Amino acid sequence: MDNTIGFIGGGQMGEALIRGIIDSGLYDAQAISVAEPNPERRDYITSTYGVQGFEESAPLWESCSTLILAVKPQIMHIVLAASKDLVRPEHLIITIAAGLPISFYEQGLGRDDCKIIRVMPNTPALVLEGASGLSGNKNVEQEDLLRCEEIFNKIGKAVILDEQALDAVTGLSGSGPAYVFTFAEAMIDAGIKSGLPRPTAETLALQTILGSVKLLMESKKHPAELRAMVTSPGGTTIAAQHVLERSGFKGILMDAVEAAVTRSKELGKG
């Protein structure tokens, strides 16, 4: 079972992880197994990436040291019920299901000696630019956390946190792509309203967002400092900025993130 990894669920997020860790050389394809009941999806994963495919998860618990649970939260209880007699204390169990606390897995498996790490990734992981927060239970050692962090760094950037902080991660980066997509849509529509053809508006808006984020990351400057660099006295930017400030743009966004965090906490309790 040394240095082998299994994926229970071969959906898009699982595929992104497989692609990232193979491309990075973290795991060889021969060391990766996938349990996926859908035969078409299973055949696609195995033929595309050269990994082993199984209809059921039992062979993975037998042969893999690390198991990533990549199924929807709604069916996680079924996966745990089917796995409880196969789990051993040496397994490292990583879950990427949203909203389910670590206690859910411990109860579902009916034991408290399992090593479980809960991860909150986001959809940009599909293009290997995800943001993930992760937290482990009391049985997880530092080397396990670092191993998990290394895996998720292959599809973006990962940070280790206390589990109580994962609701904030959910509200900020988990739901965050939706805020960015809404902003991008508004930028594109504004360009169209101002007379630009849609393809042109899309190109300019998306490149502006991409370039601004890259500048923000590479310059290491505070966002306010970069904003000041493009805000001339009496110019177009300050006129637009005045509208954003008057409309409470930042406050609205902060309220939106807070609402998502609150909802994440509610779902975790439910």
C-alpha cells in the first residue's frame, strides 16, 4: 500500500486531481486507482490517464494508502456505509465533499481511529488553478497534512487551517468563483451597453480581469495601491469609482461572502 492513491468517484474534480498529480510527477499513473460505477466515465478516465479503474471501491481500500472521497455530499453516507468494514487506521482518508464536517465521517464509519482530512477546493481546480483549504482530525499527523497540501498544490494553491475556518473558506473561495463570474458578466454587459460587439467585450473584459489578478499577485502591492495607480485626478476611473463607492460595492460583496459563510455553517449542522 506504499505511496498509492485511490479515488472513490471519477467526476470532474477527481479528474482534475488525477491530471494534476500525474502531470507534476507526484504519482505515476500505475499508482492511481479509480472507483467509478458509471462504465462510460470509468473507461474515459482509465483510457485518458492510464490509471486502474474499478466498478466498486473495495479494491482501492485493499491496495491504496491514500483514499480521496470525490463523490457528492448527498451520497457520502452510502460510500461510508460500504467502506466501514474495509477502513484501516493506516489509511489516509481525504474528502472533498462540501459542507460535511469531519465528525460526519467518523460517525458514518463508526470509529474514531481513522485519519481524515477535509478539503474545501473550488471549481478553478478544473484548470489547475484552484484554491483549497484543508483540515485534519486528531489522528492526522503533520506529515499527512503536508502530503495532502502537496496533492492539492498540484491543482492550484492549498492552505492548512483549523476545521472551524473551513466555513470561511467555503464562503470566500468555495463560492468565490460565482462572484467573479457575476462580475465578469457585468463587465461584458457594460461593454455591450456601451456599443462594443459581444466578442470584443468578452475579450477585453476577461483579459482585464486576468491581467489585473496577475499584476496583483506579482507586484505584491495592496489592491488599494494598484487602484490608486490608475486613478487620475478628475479622470474616468475616479468617476466610475465614485459610483461603486456610492452604491456600496465593497459592502455588498462582503455581505455576500458573509451570507455564504453563514449558510455553510447551517449546512454543516444540518
